[in-house]
Amino acid sequence: MSERLTIRLKNRHGAALLAICLAAAGAASGQSATQAPAQAVVLDRVVAVVNNQAILASDVTDEVRLAVLDPGRAGLGVLTPQRALQQLISRALIQQQIRQEDAEAVEPSLEEVDARLNEIRKEVPACVHLNCGTEEGWKAFLSAHELTPERVRSYLRYRIQILRFIEERFRQGIRITPDEIQSYYRETLLPQYAAGDAIPTLEAVAPRIQEILLQRQVNALFDDWLGNLRKQGDVEVLDPALEAPETTGKGGA
């Protein structure tokens, strides 16, 4: 999203939350607050707060890893932690809005998530290279990108939910033409495959391409709506290293 995040560090929600976690851990282990631990323990930390909802450093790491599942990022380069945090902030705002309206109306079924997962395993170039159509290839892909099946399914469920919400709210009057689908297939998708790869047919991937192109078009309307959510909400970034997103490598919610 194009809007630059306004950083406010007056209320250190993240620091307070971390202090509570440390106090609870110390009480549970029977150690005093001043007693040094026998071995240093690396704890997750809060890097941003969105309307009292914490975003953790591990969430940012996961978002970077999961970018490999998004064919819409073709040609955008590696997703940076700064941009990943922006996506997570946007996603948190959208999900909060969904919960206020009608979450059940956009909740995908297990069958829909399974169908999307099967498409990913057959279509995403990084997955095709490792033959993800087989269980061995899928396990190799997950291991190579430090992902778990549960995390992938959760990510896909969120993506379907958010895309459905956006489409229902903003897609009226938007139409993707067959020429646009063919152009994306020839100019964007096909160049991602190496020689010898099993290339999906246009007919097989047309629904997914239509989804990508539709998402691009609704972004123009969506940006204004999300910008208003940011202005009305309380967004704080607690890690200075993540406060300035780069101008390249943008990604969707």
C-alpha cells in the first residue's frame, strides 16, 4: 500500500506485553525477577500494535517465507521485512473490519482451502521445480522454505477470506477480459518456468490469473478505503528497523 505509516511510540504496548510475559515466565519457573537465568532464552517480540492487536517478529519472518506462495509477486523481487510488516498491518486492519461486519459470510470452507492448496502445488513455479504434486516433493518444498503444512493452510485461509471480502465490497463493475488473461499468461506466467518444467495450460490457470488481475484492479478502490482505516485506527511500530518500508517490492494484503 502506498501510504507511509505514521510512527507513534508514546504507548509502548509491545514493551509492556513483553514485560508481562517475562514476569509470568519468572513466576512459573520460581525465579526471582533479579535472578539471572542459567541460559539465555530468545523470546519472540512485539514489533507493531494495530488497535491493541500485536504483530510479532515471528509473524514478519513467516510473511517473508510465505511470499513464495503468492504468484502475484512475480517480478517484484524479494519481499523485505519492512514491506512484510506493512502487509501484516493492512491484513490486521482488514480482518478487524471483517469481524465487525460479517466474518461468516467470507469464511472459506475446508474444501475451498484444499482446492487452493492443490492449485498452489501444481502452479506456483517454485513448487513445480520441486515436483510438489508428489508428497515427497511437497515435503521438500516446505522444508526448503521453512514452512509447515498447518502454517500454509492458515495463510491460504486468510488469503481467501480477505480476497472474498474485497471482491464483494469493491468488484462491482470490474470485468477481466479474456485478452487480459491471455496477456498475463504469455508475458508474466510463462517466463517464470524453466526449460523442461511441466507448464500448466491457459485453461487450467485462467481462474487463478483472473483472481490476480481482479485483485490488481480493486486495489485502486481498496487503497482509499484502507487509508481511511489507518487514519481512524491506532497503529504503532515498535521496531525502528521496520518503520520505513522500501518503495519497491510492494505486496498485497
